[in-house]
Amino acid sequence: MYLQRFLSALAVLPFGVASVASPGDTAVIPGWHLQSALHAPSNLTDLSLPTAHNLGSWYRIGSRATVMAGLIQNDAYNDTHLFYSNNLATVDQTIFRAPWLYREELSLTTPPKGQHMFLVTHGITSKADIYFNGKQIASNSTQQGSYGGHRYDITPFARTGKNVLLIQAHPTNYLRDFAQGFVDWNPYPPDNGTGVWRDVELKQTGPVSMSSPRILTDFIGVHTENVTATIKVDIKNHENRTASGVVHGTIQAQDHASQTVAFSKQFKLEPHKSATVSIDVLLKNPRIWWPAAWGEQPLYTVQAKTTLGQNEVSDIAPPTQFGIRHVTSKLNSYNDTGFSVNGYPFHVKGGGYSPDMFLRFDLEHLRKIFRYMLDMGLNTVRLEGKQEHPELYDLADRMGLMVISGWECCDKWEGWEYNDEANGVKWTEKDYPVAEAIMLHEAEMMQAHPSMLAFLIGSDFWPNTKATNVYVNALNRMDWPNPIIASASKRGYPKLLGPSGMKMDGPYDWVPPNYWYHDKLGAAFGFGSEQGAGVGTPELGSLKQFMSPQDLDNLWMKPDEPQWHMSKNDSPFADRSLYNEGLFARYGPPTGLDDYLRKSQMADYEATRAEFEAFAIRQNATRPATGVVYWMLNGAWPSLHWQLFDYYLRPAGSYFGTKVGARLEHVAYDYEAHTVHIINHSLNKFGKRTVTVDLIDLDGRYIKHESIATYTTPTTSKQVAEVRDIKKIKDVGFLRLTLKDSQKGTTLSRNVYWLPSTTESLDWDNSTFYTTPVTKYTDLTALNNMSTASVSASMKTTVSKQGSTFAEVTLENNSDVPAFFIHLTVSDEKQQEVAPVYWSDNYVTLFPNEKLTLTVEFEGKKWVATLTGANVEEREIGRS
């Protein structure tokens, strides 16, 4: 498992080395000794002195680790054990109700006269006292919040030789503190995320320090031969005398070393004063940054430093990358928000991201998640109060994913007098400076990244007037170039920002596919900031890793039973009762676990495909569907719901339903209007297209065949056919839609539905925030009695120089009946499904005598490929 590899790597880090010797040097504290305050000396002043202390009982951890992450790293707990069944609930909470101490000894050199040393924090959950060499340099009234970044001058206390840094992290309370919580997404970690979860740094400067560069450009989405980039840095004079010097550096195109432009600007700064230096730089023949589906992601890097006198370096800023692009948002006549990127309407196809439950961060794991997003056709990740680390934004820049960041709901962050839906402690005057410091820090971290789409200063509720002013002023001070949106809902808004244009009307639990084609609540219109049918069932191999045999039995034998691997136990999402009611009514009661899971994958596939298709079909409707964020993308731990792939990175029905529904060019069926639509999300794909509509019954007899010649244009969808023959279906029929490039003859999209003659009836008047009741279910039970289909398969493989296996799998249905819901897997020598794995398509249905070729990419030397299906016998189709 990826976290085990990550923690093993931590064990070999060189601890105790944090070297800063010259102006401009920055060093991360590479590791800590960790111990509960219950088991450590109580005199923190003495404990922070560079004298001998017995730390034999303390834990050794990496640079970033919550208390639980550190304890797991030291085998005090085992996450595989914690995640199995309800073991997490058995953890004794006592030790987490007291503070925890992070201590490190550092070898330093006293800064010479005119130089300064700073301690830099980027967020300690949730508040902390900081001591350095026996001096308290910060109290928990200042060092607050998961995103509370501060710079403390430790110059007077630094000494040559051994130095000691001690941080006392106080227990986190999500309702009281500005922490990074999980709301009702999953059970809470035992430590509530307490600890030094982000880097702590040492920074040495000369008389004048400088901030990270902020970058603005005058590009507004119109082609131009020149772009002006404005570089801004804040400088501060720490001495008693006036300082004169130069801020200078270069802008360099990362993939074109020859494209380097120098810049410089002189300054004069009075004693102990601060100023902002702004420098305009002309970039000729600029290369424009695009979201992944629309183009390339060229990046520029700013290198900047401050020098005094005879080119004496006083400070060096960290390299900062930026891209040239333009993002806007606006409200339409329906008060719905729509985004544009580089002047083109940007239809958001997104997912809500969750960090690891213990806030462990693995860049390579995140890279796999982002690649999955692009593979599914998604273009945006939403971070609801989960801002993570700078590496996330760097990666999004390079991979072309847009990012919507913002604060979370339901706890201290939204402790407003008018919020009657949550129990967060109400804000008082002391909270506003904390919020300001947090916003300044996060805005500075994100400002230059071209992947940023917007920042939401509220989620379920908008901030009050004073907090809005604090947030917006902080963003403006950091030269924020992107939309600032009041909240993710339409409940209300502050006057300064106006309506958010985003809706949060659910659903969060199961609804039938035709739900999305109505005109109420979460259906496909406007911008859905977080919504979905609550699906994401893992396949059996993953379930066995975190569920006991009794848990597995309960899935299908006790369909209303609370499930530990869902939301908090006091949440309406703590069981699968709504999901199971729909599943059993539509597909029939399961005959066993395997049957339950197969039907679950069918339902999950239907659910995500319908949501993304409906929003795509209506992207240029009278009331446009401007975007949707599926709730959620991934889980903080092994989960049974709210995910497009499971914790172990294994894709299942919800993944492939999304992959079909979010295709760049696609053909889709409207469940309510019985119409067929072609969808084009691209900027450059246009021309003649052919749509083929085939409808057959369970015995393979044709009900309808039609071929339509049409034309497609970028960023549009349009109706091309009606399927009135749906009413002729006796029990269940199969509708196959194929989209081809008429000139090239290539298949752009192939899409198969299993449909009855009617759709569900919905009781809209009795909707809740999480679902709309169904008063009449469709009957799909005839699928259980299909004749067996005979499918042949061949597999052709090649291995890349990097060791990845690429394979073409050709399937052929040799029967006169459909081969329904064929699932292909690749498993390792332990019979676990390989992950990550990238299939071109999966859970496919073949018409009689149809041949289909799929592709797959994965890593692993020993593997077995297997085929299963609803009416197809399981068999091996290849191995290494």
C-alpha cells in the first residue's frame, strides 16, 4: 500500500540537519522527536534549552506528521489494522486530550551582525506554543489554525552549536478551532489532525528580507504578440539604518532555456519599514497555459533576489512558477455562475478531493489521483478546506487540472449567528486576526499558480460582512487574480461579493438516473458545487481488505444496518439504506454477496454516467448547466461511498460511468425526453459526425436502428435524434449509441444503456437536502434471467522501457444475445487487482456478434487478466 511505502521512506531521512549559513538560505526542519505532554517534562522553557534531556521514550518522525501519522510511523498503531472493520473506534482517546510536543535539536551558526534568522511556520493544527533555546517566541493565541503561517525573528536567541526548537501542539476541536476537519465525510481521526502537519522552516536573510514573488499578467484571453508580466515582492528592512539596494532576477520559460528575460528595480527603504516592489517585464511571443483537454501547460519560472551595496545578497526568494492564462466568472440571467478560461466557456467537470485521514502526503500518490481524474475526463478538483501543500498546486499546474479552493463548512469556519445547521463556536473579535493571517498565507501560496480557478470564502454558508472584508482584503493584498466567490451555495451572500451563483441543493445519496434531467434542486442546470448519487462501491478484493466477513454479510443481508466505513455514525449517510432500497427495487434482492456487488456496480455506473451526461447535454441549454463537482472524488480512508475510485486506487463502476459521461466528444441519451445528443467539450474538434442508434431487446432482436448525419462545433451540445421506440421495450432493452468522425471513420464514443420502457417517478415535494424520494421504481429484474452469452477474448501485450505493460484486449460476442456488463481485471500474484490501472473502457456490454477492442496500461511483472460478466462465465484471458 502506498502509505506503507511512504512511511518506510521517512525512516531513512537524515534528521537533525537544517543548515542555514548565508543570506537567502532556507531549510526545512527535517524531523522531530514526538511525545505526549503527559509523558514529558512539564517545564517547557527548560525542555527547550540545548541541554541534555532523556528522549529515549520519544518517537522519531518526519518533517510533516500529525500525532497519529507519527505514531503509525513508529508502529504504535497500524493503519491496516485501524482501517479494518470498526477497529478505529477502539482507539483510546485519553492520550489525545492533552498537548503533544515536537522537539528538534539543530546545529546552527550565530548570524553575524546585519543578518537575521527567522522561524517560518505554514500551519500547525490547531494551535501551538513555540519555544526556541529556552525562550517562548510564540503563544497559541498567535500560532493558530491549520493554515496559520507566520514568521518569527529568532536572531537574538540563535547560537553557534546546538539549538533546540520545541513546539507544543494543543488538542484540536473542530467546532472551536480553525482546523482541517472532515465534517461528515468519514469518522474522525483519534487526534483530530493535531500536530505539525506542514513544514517548519529556518530562513536566514541580510538586512532586507523579501517575500515570494507574486505574478500578474495583462493577458485577457486574446491572442497577442507580447504579454507584460508584473512581478511583485514585499521587502522589509530589519535594521536601524536606511537600506538601498536592488530587487532583480529572471523570468525563464521552463522548456526553453533561451527564453530568459532579466529584470531589476532599485529601492530605498527606511529603518524597519516595509514596501512592495513592482516590476513590469515584457514577454515576447508568450506561450499560453491551457487546461489539459484544451492544450499544453507551458510554465515560466521567476528567480528573484535582493542585493545591497556592491551586489551583496540580502535575500533570495524561492523559485516561483506561473503560467500565462486568464480566468473569469460571471453570473448569467438565472444567477448561475459560469467560468471562462482564456476567453472560452469552461464547463467544470470536477470532483471533491479528500486528503488522507491522518493528513499524510505522498506526491506520487497524488499524481496517480490526478492522472485518474484526467483519464476520467475531469478537469477540476475542488478543495473544501483541504488546501494541502504547495506541491499539489505545482502538480496541477503541470498536469493541467483546474483547482477550486476554499474554506470548509459545518464547524468553526462557519460559526455565524445565522448558521442554524451547524454547531461551530461563533466568531468573536479574536478570531478575525487569525482568519486574516490564514487567508494571507494561503493566498500567497496559491497566487501565481495558473491552475487556480477560484477561491470560495464560504461553503454551505457565506461569511459575515466583517469576515468577508478580512478575506477579500487579504486576497487583494496578495494580488489575487482569480474569481472570489462568497460560498458554494445560494443561501445568501455578503454585499461586497454578491450572489455566489453556485447551488448546493443535493443530492448526496442515491437518486435514479432520470433525476438529473428534471428542472429542480440538483438536476442539470446551473453550477452544482457538490452533488452526486452517493455511490462508489469497491469491488470484492478491496472490500476484503477493510471489512470482516460479518461486515460483508451485512452489506446484502442487513441492508439498513449502519456501516462503519461510511460517514460519522450520527450522520444520515452512516448506512446504505436509501441506496439499497433503490438497488433491491430496481434490480431485485441479491442472492449473495457477489450478486449484490455486481448489481451495485451497475447502479453506480448508471448514477455517475447520468450525472455527468446530463450536465454535458445541457451545457448550452436555455438555462445552461455550467458545471458540476461530483461528491466526492476519493476517500480519506477505505470507504463504501462518495468516491470515483477506492482508497487502494482501484476503479469500479462509478469510475467508468464517469469516464463515459465526461468524454470530450460524446453521444448520450436523455432519460426523460428520450432524445439523443452529441456533446463537444473541446476547443478545436468540429466537422461531420455520424450517430448510430441501435435498440434491441434481451434476446438480441432489433427494435430500432437509425443512422444520423450531423455536424459538431466546439463547446456545444445538441439534440440529433429521438428514441420513441423506448416505449416498445417489453422488459429491458439495450440502447447503443455510437459517434463517429464521418471523414476519418474513427469511433469517438460508444455508449450502451440498459433501459425499461418507463422511468422512475420522483416525489420532489418531499425532498431532503440529500435525496428526493422515489414513489415508483423501474423494473430491471429481467436482467437477472438473461441467456448466457459466449464471449471470446484475445490479449496482445507490449512492455515499455519504463516497465509498464500496455495491452490490447479484443472481445467478440459469439452469441445471438447481448453480453451484459463485462468486467475486465488485471490481478497480481497475490490475486489483488493491480492499481493504478488505466482501461480505455470497462464494464462494457456487447451486442450480438459485436467485436470491441479495449486498451489497458498497468505496472507489474506477474499478472493475470480475467473476464467476468452478468451473463458471461468468468475466465482467464491472459497472463505473464
